[in-house]
Amino acid sequence: MARYEFKLPDIGEGIAEAEIVAWHVNVGDVIGEDQQIADMMTDKATVEMESPVAGKVLELAGEVGDQIPIGSVLAVIETQGADRTAEPVEDSKDERPLADGAVEPTPAQAEEFPVVATGEVAEPEKSAPAPRVEPEVAGKEPSGGHVLASPAVRARARDLGIDLSQVKTASDRIRHSDLDSYLLYNGGTVSGRPVAARRDETIKVVGLRRKIAENMQEAKRRIPHFTLVEEFDVTALEETRAMMNSDRGSNPKLTLLPFLIIAMSKGLADWPMLNATYDDDANVITRSGAVHMGMATQTPNGLMVPVIRNAQSLSAWQIASEILRLSDAARTGKAARDELMGSTITISSLGPMGGIASTPVINRPEVAILAVNKVEEKLVSVAGEIEIRKRMNLSLSCDHRVVDGWDAANFMQTLKGYIENPLRLLSA
């Protein structure tokens, strides 16, 4: 038997160390040649490290989250033959870099964020089962009369195991506030059962989540943000979208996002200072001639920003296709390097969960980001008449070192001119 020292190879130009984001073997495991043993993350890529030899794992260099210097021993493997050390190996083909130095985890990184519980969750004390609360007759008052309560209150009482006949109310009907009072004055218990609290959890911040945290911290530390929120009438745009979707053929279904990206692309032609990047180390601002639209995308492993190239040259249908393709690639870990880098401005949308306003964080080194908030129907005065209109807020965050408030306000008014006039928006 012999000891084989597998040293961490040079996995990128200028890289001095890499972070362990996942182990795929344990000490004592017998592994085969080319078997994946670890995922290592640098500022540029995630690399799957494979063992160049077969044998038994004797030692591993550290725990998930530890930084390992290039050239240091990553693993010691017991093999047949003479003692030797590992030669540098080729980089894994499964590199998945992200914008702003973040990286897309591999499928094996699903367990990248280990959760360590501080203790077992206490079992609630056993007692007699709570009385069943029937949907039609929730319970009875002590006097024998029917308890009055809305379906929502009855459903909540049933979920909590509360016998409505035991709930006191100052009115003729039991309300949610009465349920709250019942819980308060019964010491947080329901039908004699204590409400079990979850134990504290300790979550180690590693890998992609650590990169996201570092990027957000650096953006807020370096960039003096200011946010401008403007309300838009999207009634006509929604009608146009519905009309186009009714005759879309094989094209993907249109959301508001493609139209907003077109409006931004047109507006940035007039206000190019927002379509820029700022190298604050070199004090150089680069205004981009093309609009490379970053699209904030939530994935199972964290936030990613795939890029729609040359958005100013694409139709609504083409943008919709790119949104579907890139978001799917990001979520499945198949996005290529150039699809995750080089954005010049970013749009972020949470759809119907978007709230009424937001203060998005700029995707450094960009100087602006637009957040899309939810569409709501509102009563609005139009030419002296009250109408129900569809309204939506857009929130624009800018880097105040590069973008003045005047420029941001003018850009938003330019967007309004396009968004509220779909014919103008879709014309060449």
C-alpha cells in the first residue's frame, strides 16, 4: 500500500486559493479512478475535482467553507504501488461562472448549505384529541345557541384545533381577533396542546450563497444608491399583450417583461448614462452602445443574472424566447460563461409578488437597476371621469456617482411615454 497526495491544481489564472463547497467522499471510502471527490469554487468558476487514482480515502483537507491554497494537499488516498504525489490535472469541463464573480453550483451542490440543528424538536405533550369543528356548525355557545363565524374564521379555528364554543366574543359573531385573544389568554395553547417552537438552526454560509452575500455587501458599501419610484398606467399595454397572446401561434406567451425591456432599450438610447458600468478602482465609466440586459433570476441555489445580448435589436417575441431559454439554463445549471457575464443594466421582477415599491440593489459594476412591482387595479380620474385602470410602479435604483437625479427622472418619464403608448413602444 502507498499514500497518494492529491494536491489542488492550478484551476485558473491568478487564482491563489479555492473554497470547498461540497465533498462527495468521506474518510474511509473506497473510490475509483476519475471519481468526483469535491467541488471547489473560485471567484471565477466552480470546478469538480476528480481523483486521478483509485484507492481508500485516508485524509481530507478541511470542511465545507474552508479556503484551500493552490498546491496544497486536498486529499490523501491509499493506493497500490510506490508513494507518489498527484500531478496537476486538467480543469473540469463543468465550469459554470456567473456574473459579478458568482458561480453556478453543480447539481451535487444541493447540499451545499449544511444545516446543523442545535437540538431535537420537542414533541408536544400528548392529550386528548381536539374536538372536531364541523364546517357548517363550528361549535355551540354554552347556552346551546349556534356560534356565528365567517368561513375563514371557522377554517382557521379548525386548523388550530380551537372549539369555537369556548371562545368569548364581545359581539354577536366570532372574529379573528377573538381567536387571537383566546390563544393569548390560554398561554399559547390550543385545546390543551402546547404549541411546539422550532429549535434554532445554524447555517454555514458557503459557496454561491457566500458569493451572493459578498457581492451584495460590496455593492452597498461602494455604491451610493438612490431609488426613484414612478407609477405607470399599463391598461393599454395589458390589452395589447392579451391581443398578441391570442394570436401567438408557436411563439411563447408574452408577459409584461419583454415590453418593459423594449421600453428600457429605447429609453437608454436617450439616456445612455444609465446603460453603463463604472470601474471605481480605475475611475473609468464605460457607456455601452448596446443594451445587454441582465435578468435577475431566482434559482434553487440562489440569485443569478443571465444576460439578454443586444436587447435593443430584438422583438417582443424574441425577448420572450430568450427569457425562457436563459432562465431555464440558469435554473438547471446549463448557462454558458458568456450568458452570465457582461450585462450593462439589470431588470428584476417578482411578478404578482412584487409588492407596491422596492429598493433594488445595483448589480455592480453596473450603475442602474429597474425593479418591476405588481399590477393593481385602481380607481383613477380620467378626463373628469372615474375609471378602473391597471397601474404598476417601477423602482429605479441608480449609482449617484454616475447618474444624477435629473437623468433618472427623465429616463423614467421617457419609459412612461413608451409604456403608456403601446403603438409607439412597438413601432420601429
